[in-house]
Amino acid sequence: MSVRRTPWAPVVVSLLALVVSAPVSAPVAAVASPARASAPETYSASLVRAVADLRVRAEVRTGYDRDKFVHWTDADGDGCSTREEVLIAEADDPVTVGTSCTLSGGRWWSYYDGVSRTPSSTLDIDHMVPLAEAWDSGARSWSAGTRKAFANDLGDYRSLVAVSASVNRSKGARDVAEWLPPKSRCRYLREFVAVKHRWRLTVDRAEKTAMASLAESCPDRTITVVLAR
């Protein structure tokens, strides 16, 4: 009596064909996923170290025009310009916001001269690093959009500050080597250095020397800043 054998070979071939033709699942690690937004880059150092880390470059004023820094815009479309946004944020007493962002009430501490001010018309919004100084220190090579962002920087409280109009105008476009406020000079230095780092601006040799000298007499507090560029 003969034994009938099962023809396995054709079956095996068919199974192999199915395996080869079946789509291969990607390893778990390779599965596509939504791109993660990269975290903003942060700089942090003591005041003395932060001054030392600033790059030294010669300043170039050639081609500067204040109009190349479009400022006091209304970025969020709420009717209030950058100037008004700073006044609202820094008021020690509540501010009433009326039609077309007309401000009434409020009181502000001008730390440059140590004076409490009211009404808002007695204050200027100072660019901690003046626009002309920024141009000299690298902004001349920026795009118009980056200069606009710098001139309206609400992303860091140190970039723009409400101060007495008179003291702000005495500062003009001068850097730390050329001008310091009558009061709170260590705070002013920390904030000036922070803004220089935030926007990756350089300093000239005289400016860095003046900064380093003042930093030695100030508390060596840590400066932390989210880089804007």
C-alpha cells in the first residue's frame, strides 16, 4: 500500500510569495509623527560673565535712518500700539483703556531717575538699546522685518521701558560708555546687557570696558534671556 504524500513545496512557495509581497511595517521609532517645535534658545550667565561674553566689533553708523526701524505698531490688532502696551503693562496703578486705546489714570515708576510719574504723556518708552546703537552694533545687516521686531519687542520686559521723557531724551542714542541713568545703574546695566544678548548685538571696545568696570561694583546676579535671533 502506497502512502500519499502532501505536495508541500507548492504551498511553501505560495506562502513565501505572500510574505515577500506583504507591506513591511516600519519600526516604531521610524513612524512619522508631527514635527516638534524646537524650544527657544536661552542664554544664562552671571553679570560679569555676560559682559565678558559680548563680542567686540567696531561700530558703523553709516546708512542709519530711524525710519528703518518701524516702531509703535499694533502687532496683535487690539487697537493699542507697542507704546501703549508697555504703559499698560508697567503701570503701578490701574489704567483705564478707552476708545482707540486712549489711556487714563495710571501711575508709573521711572527707575532711571527714581520718580513716580503721571499722566502717561510725561513718559517716553525707551528702547533699552537705542535704535541707532542697535544699527551700529549689527542691526544694519538685519532684514526690515527683524528691525521691526526689535523696535517693538514685547517678548522681554527689558527691551522697552517707560521712563521720564526728560531723562530718556538726555540719553538719546548713547551706549553705556557714554551715558548712565542717575539712579539704579546696576539694574540698567543688567537690562542693557540682557538686550544685547537677546538680539546678538555686539559692543565696541570702550562700551565693553565701561560695562566691565561697572559690573565689578554691582551684585553679580544671573542674567537669563531667551534669544530672539
